[in-house]
Amino acid sequence: MSDKSHDPNQMTGAAMIVRALIDHGVTDIFGYPGGAVLPIYDEIFQQSEVQHILVRHEQGAGHAAEGYARSTGKPGVALVTSGPGATNMVTPLTDALMDSIPLVCISGQVPTHLIGNDAFQECDTVGITRPCTKHNWLVRDVNDLAKVLHEAFYVATTGRPGPVLVDVPKDVQFATGTYHPPRKSDVHRSYAPRVKGDATQIRKAVSLLAGAKRPVIYSGGGVINSGPEATKLLRELVEVTGFPITSTLMGLGAYPASGKNWLGMLGMHGTYEANMTMHDCDVMLCVGARFDDRITGRVDAFSPGSKKIHIDIDPSSINKNIRVDVPIIGDCANILGDILQVFKAEAKKPDIKSWWQQIAQWRARNSLYYKKSNDVILPQHAIQSLFQATRGKDTYITTEVGQHQMWAAQFFGFEEPHRWMTSGGLGTMGYGLPAAVGVQVAHPNSLVIDIAGDASVQMTMQEMSTAVQYELPIKIFILNNQYMGMVRQWQQLLHGNRLSHSYSEALPDFVKLAEAYGAVGLQVTKPADLDGAITEMIAVKRPVLFDCRVAALENCFPMIPSGKAHNEMLLPEQANDEATAKAFAGGKALV
Amino acid sequence: MNQPASAYFIEERHDPNETHTLAVLVQNEPGVLARVIGLFSGRGYNIESLTVSETEAQKHLSRITIVTTGTPMVIAQIKHQLDRMIPVYQVVDMTQTKRSIERELAMVKVRGQGEHRVEALRLADAFRARVIDATTESFVFEITGNTDKINQFIDLMRPLGLVEVSRTGVAAIGRGPEGM
């Protein structure tokens, strides 16, 4: 007994949790206290290595941790209580699962003997979060806790990254047991993600690439998740092959938007040149993307004439939506490195001059065209102005979900990875503001801007209070059109212009709201005042709500109408009522 | 077909469905079966039959045998989705190996008298079903075999006074000296 009391590895479960965070290099966590996590909060109080950011709602903690993770490449950590604390985490966990973001959530649970009793603030947390985590654990014995915590970090950050949850009953937090630092045997023997690509497949891929006449590289968030080496190699591959490159929403920044081979984003609201290149290519190299339905358009008409190479660390991404010819399972960086090595040794740059000429013709259609106005601010113009004003600055962008998100993706150029935080897979309105909180915590001296919509931003507005408390000078740049713009756009296009509940009759006065929170409120209504107001916003070293009043009825183009293929895009100049009606005729028949 | 008014690209797939038997080796830990079943319900896959039991107690290994149907693309998805679960060691498509033996056990209760009773007993004998319980007016038969054989036996018992059936679901193992 007396020996054990001097063993520094003997500690309570609550102390183990804080110790494990430190051992995994965690410096900041996001959370909200409650009955079932009080022992952990007591430990947090008595140390200074891990900074805890108190959010205003657990969903905010989850998205903040996501923003932190996406902007640093490190896992984000959230701490929540049992019951409602845990259920409020379901959205961020699902969001992180869809976008492959490493997230470690620690939740409190009612004491072991009360589990199953409908105790106060009890819920079946592992049951509820099983489908929205990569893996989760309920720890019933304090002596399992260290192993589980270490495994949780390992699972979250390796292979295809994702969210994990560790549910810790309160009696386990109080109980004393033996802690051990992370070690290899902590991990399930059944978990061994494949990193290295198959050499035969890599040779097949190189031979396809070397023989391509109309190639395209289509990259995704996997490249960014893989780390800086993958980005570097992707850029090198583009340089060595001279191929055009497009990217998904999640992959923006892996290849610089100013790069000469950049086609812009692809997919539903991607550029005409990106989608046409995808449609007409003969060889497609998909790196760390998953042929999502927003990307492919009509599946049976997706890039019909191409041989497809697919690099992905998750075997279940292969042939899920689109049949590919050369799947390569493994880590992007590893495989890109191998491809480059073989390509440089055995192939030479294919002559694709005529392909580039074709692409130049598509580019000339200027698919992101919009008509500026002197009277009213166009949302696209607002984002372009914001982009110009932040050029050369150390800037991070988050977004909410909707039209503003697509305009941000179209008009804000990203030069580096980890600079663009958006909810891609789940499409979570309310993601951007708390994500900005997380990004700013990770990068206290950088310029962090949430490009927001007036509807989305109200879903997690309470986190302004967090920003004010921790003096996080986030800028919430609201493109305020008083509508749920994307909902309205679809209602206009597909539901006979019946704008059912997509108009916000009673918006708050965002300037007063900012002031009420102790932040700064700015409003701009005239195009002439826009640049000045943006400069002022950037100069303010406090949180800002920027109410940018924009043209209310502007819609987001170009777009692939539902049920159409990449080569059937609706371009802005065609988006008059008649053409729109025709493009959506199939849909209208059933309206 | 006209597209319905939807933001999704709804497409019918016309590939024919196939039935596959999958053997899944998992770490026997709390919730592992819920994970597997949740995967099937969450992603809309079919389960025709499911059996699970610990097979190696020392190593905490359980073996789950699942009979499922789907297009070849869906079957491939199911295997990959199972394989990427953390506590799953291995997924083997027993149907694809073409070298597997599948068996199911059923207990079949039949109630009747006179000719029906004699006929039931005679058929049971022909199917190599054993009598494991008997009263003057009933039998419980135990029958082992593949799914088709058991279905056939149950069909024959129906007019002879079938009361109820309890089936284990399919267990499968590969032929030859090698393990999975």
C-alpha cells in the first residue's frame, strides 16, 4: 500500500485524463462543465499546461475543436458532460466524421452503477455516437483508462482521420488506478491502416499518366489531411507532368489558386473549365477525394471516356460511387512520392498542348462572371474585396453553409493548405463561427475570418461570447441577404418559386448584437463604402460582427442542375428564367 | 426517368443482386455486435442471417457470420466498411472463395397424431433429423444442414402439424486445411 501511494503513476481517472492530454501534446481544449465531469474540471483547475476554452454550447466546443484541428493538423479536443452535453456533440462528431477531421471528445457519464437506470443526465452516449465516430469507448475500469485514451488519440489521427469519443463514468474519474504513458500495445491489433501503395498499381498509374492526352488531377481533403509532404508532392507532380488540376471544396489550398495549372474548384458550383476538363479527360488522377455526389453530378454520365486512378487511404472509398480502373490504397504522400519517383525515372512530360488550348476556350467562358453594381453590394464582389484586402496577410477562413460558402470557395484564393475551414460533407450551418474560435485559439496572431450568412451565423451566435471572453479577435463577415440563400435558390429552381420559410422576417440588428456581446459591430450597405469598412474590420483587434448588406436575390452560379452531367452546367449568363426552367425541366415535372 | 425535384442525383442501379456469406473475425468487446448491425442498418444493407459467438476465448475473438444480399458493388462496400471497423480483424467472403461449407441448425416442433405422426417421423429420418423431445402428441426435431435443406424440411412439416421453428442462422467455414 505505502509503495503504491508514492508511485507517480497512481492517480485518479480524472488526473489520468489531464495527464494523457499533456502526454499527447494537447495545449488547448474546448469544453463545458457539468455534473458528470466535475472531477476532470477540478483537475484542470489545478494545472496550467492545458488551457481550457469555455464555450457557450457543446456544439460550439466540437466545431471549435474541428477548426483547431483543421488549421493545425493536430487533433482537436472537446470535453463535455453526460446527457445533453454528449447529445449536443453529435453534430460536430458527425461533421468531423464526414470531413475526416481528427477529434477526441471526452464525455462524462453517470456513475457505473447507475448506467441503464435513466439517471439524471444519463444517455446512452456510446450508443448514440457509435455511427458518428470512427470509434468510441465506454471505460468501466479506471485501470483501462490510460490505454483507451492513448488508443483514442492514435485512432483519431492515423489512417483516415476522424472523431473518437471516450465516455468516462464519474466513479471511474474518482477511482484511483495506474497510468502509463502511450505505448504501441495500447492499440487494437485489428487496427492497422495501410500506408504504402502497391507497387504494381503505382506502375499502372504512371503508365496511364505518361500516355495521357487529356489528363486531369482531381485532389481532395485527403491531401491536406496527409500533411505538408503530400501538398509538396502534389505540387511537384503538377509541375513535373504539366497537368491541369482541380480540387474539391475540402481540398482547396493544396495547390495554390494562383498556380498556372489551377482550374478552380469542381462540382456542383465549380468552374465550367474544371467540370468540362473532368468530363472530357482521358486520364483522371483522383488523390484523396471520394467522388462525392456534389462532385460527380449524374453518376452514369460522369467523365465517361476516362481511365480513373484513385488514391485513398480508406479502401471503402474505392468504387463506392464511381468505378475506377486503378485503385491505390495508402497514404497520399507515400503514394505521390512513389508515383513521382517512377514517373521521373521512366516517363517524360506528355505533350498536352492541344488539351490546354481546349481548356483555355472553356476558361474564356468566364463562368464566375457576375454583374457588379454601384447601388448594391454583390456578394461575390464582397468576397473579392475581402480577398484583396487580406492578400499577403496571415489569414484563415472559415465558413458557414450555403451560398456564401460557395462564393467564398469560388472567389477567395487559397495559396496554402489548412487555411480554409468549411463543413463539406455534413453541410453544418453554424460551423463557421465556433470553428473560427478554434482557429484563433490555435493561431492567436493571425487574421481569422468567418465568411458567414445571416441565417447560418445565428445557429451558433452564442460563441461570440466565448470570443469576447478569451479576447479572440475573430471577424464574422456576414453576407446578409435576409434569406437562407441556398434554400431559396433551390426553391426558385425546383419548387416553383414558392419561398417556403426561407426568408428571415426578423433579423437582429447585428451591430447592436455585437455591442451587446462586447464585440465590435460594423455595417456596410453601399459598394463605395465596402473597402473602407473591410480595412476597418481588419484593423480592429477585437471580435467583429460585420453586417455586409448584399443583393438579396443574387444566386450562385455556375451550377450543375440536379440529374445533369458535368458538361450540362448552367452558366451565369444563361441563368435567365427561360433557360433555368429548361435546365430543370426534369425536376419541374414532378414539382 | 424524370428526376424528382431534389438536390441529390437519384439514380437507379440495375445490377442484379447476389447473396454472399461473410465471415467476420472480431475482437469480442462490448458493443462490437451493435457496431456491425448498426453499419448494416445505417447504410441500408440487408441481413438475411446473422450468427455470432466467441470462438477463441483466450484471445477474445468472436466470429460473426452474415448472409447478405446486394449488387456486386454493394457487397464490395459491405466488406470494406466492415473491414475498416477498429475491432474487426478480418472479413472473408465465403461465397467468393467457392470453398466454403455452410450449415444451419434448426429445432422444429411438430404436433399431431396417427398417420401425421408417423409421416413426420419418417421424413425426419430421411432428412437425418433427430428427435430431441417427444410427447404422445408431439416431437421436437433437430436438423442440421444448409439453408435450403432446412427450408425444405420445414415446408414438409407444415401440413403435418408444424408448431414452431427455432433456427441458429448460418455458420460457415472453408474447406481444406487452411484457416481464414
